[in-house]
Amino acid sequence: MRNRLLIILAHITGWIFFFSLVLSFLHAPANLNDALQLTISGPFLFFCMVYLFVFYFNIYVLIPALYFKGKVVVYAIIILAFLMVVFYLKPFDNLVGHTNIQMRGGGPPPPFADRPPPPVRNEPNRPRQTDIVSIVLFITAWSLSTAMTLARQWRLTEKKAIQAEADKANAELSFLKAQVNPHFLFNTLNNIYSLVITRNERAAEGILKLSNIMRYITDEVKADFVSLDSEISCIKDYIDLQKLRLGEKTTVQLELSGSTTDKQIAPLLLMSFIENAFKYGTSNHEPSTIVIKLITDEFNTTFYCKNRLFESKKMTERTGTGIENARQRLQYLYFNKHLLDINTQNGFFTVQLTLQF
């Protein structure tokens, strides 16, 4: 509503400026009363109505009904017809003539004013005077109204395209999140199953950890962002669950630094990399170390994960999909606000991710 009022005020201001500019080309009235009489005179009102009609009829009728529907030829014919009408009516010349008569009316009568004017001879070959100003003003009003309408249509089209792209991104993001949760749950249930099948006395603790993780997944990850503290709690539960399964051969170094208060992050974004580290960075026969660091400052959160690459375990397509999903979510949720570096140098798989708040 406010924007509409601003547009109306802008139109009124523009027309006041336009008609004031036209009046400035005429002879200045002798006094305020003469100026008022000029502005409410028939020729001036007719002049105003001609260009107001051309301007708004083009905006609200001709362009939507003809130009936007591809009827360009019909549109051009109607505009040329309007131009011919303006050429014939000469609104500016009539206004100038009326102004000159009004100015002369205030002074003494010219000599021999009581005599009838001499007869005007018919001169068919004499060219009719062309009102250039009326034609120029018509072209100006038509061009300006056309430019404004096309610019508004272009903005609407661009807005619809942006909205469509945003809707598509949201749909794809929802699909990616739907892929993350079942994949995460599947791996976690496998871990619990390993504890139960080996009759591990800490299976109950594992079920409790799983319960915490499931509560987090069902209650909080529906949003695009969650508190960083909740995400860290989920990561801790997941690491403890993995420790129950892996035993003493796997060492996990979890380092947290910086304040996490009032910080947010995309849910389960880091879990794809942590899952990958536990799945492909551990061994039943050799000791292994997984290093996980999370450093938070006022402007950034930096995640670091490092694990050994075992020759017997190769990256499968399923895990690659998890990391690819993480990449896509980063593009959607942290566009131009993240830096991801993944490398496999010196027999280690290393991930370093920096997120900007």
C-alpha cells in the first residue's frame, strides 16, 4: 500500500513538473489571477487531457492488450493514428494562441479594432503550419509510458524467475535433507546392531545415544538452520556411539574451541564428513586415529576432520553421494559464504570447511 502511494505521488509530481515546464514556454501572465485563468482555461485543460490520455491509455490498454500479446502491427497502427489526431488538433498551438489572446485582452485595443478584418483569400497551395511541439510532446509521452511499462514488466519477469529459482532450490534442498536423514539413520542402526549381536554390555548406552540422535533428527533438522550447540551435542553422541562399536583400536580426538552461543548451522551438514571418517578411516586390525576439530569465532566456524586411508576400504558410490549432498547443501545455504577443501595427500583423507556467519 505504501509503495502504491509513493508511485501515485511520483506520477502527480512528474505531471506537475511537466505542465509547469510547458507553461514556462508561454508568455508570463500579468498577475496571479491571469495565471489561474490560464490553468483552468479550455485550451490548457484540453492540452493536459490529450497527453494524460496518451500516456495512461498506452500503459493500461494498448501495451497489455496488444503489444504484450504479439499484436505489434495493430499497436503501431493505433499509435500512428493517435499521432495523426494530435497533428490535426494541434493542442500546443491552440494553447499558445489562447495565451496570446488573453495577454492582448488586458491592454488597449489595437487601432482600427472596430473595423471588420479583411477577407482571407483561399490559398490552397499554401502549406499548413505544423505544430512541431505537439508532435514532440506526443512522442515523449508515448516513449516514456512505453519505457516505464516495459521496465515494470521486466522487473516482474525477473522477480518471477528469481522466485522460481528459489522454489526449485528449496525443493532440491528438501530432497537432499530427506536423503541425509535415512542414510544417517541406516548407518547408526548398523552400529547398534553390532553392539547387540556381540552382546556388548554397553548396548543400552548405545540405544540411549541413538534416542538422543533420533530426537534431534525428528524435532530440529526440519529447519534449514539449527543452533550450533545442538549440532555439537548430536556429533558427541554419534562419536560415543562409534566408540562403543570400535573399541580401543580407534582413537578419536575431538577438540572444540570458541564460543558457540547464538551461532547456527545447517543440521547434519558436518555429519556427512564425520560418518565418512568413521566408515573409511578405521580398521579392525590396525590402530587408527580420527581428528575432529571445531573452531568458532565471531565471524566464522572452521571444521577440520582427518582420518587415515586404508587400502582395504575404498570410497563407494554411496558415501560419495553423501559428500556430494553436503556440497550441494553448502551451495544452497552458504553460497559465497563457505570454503571447502578436501584432499587425500600422504595417505590421509582431510576435510577443512569454513563457514561464515
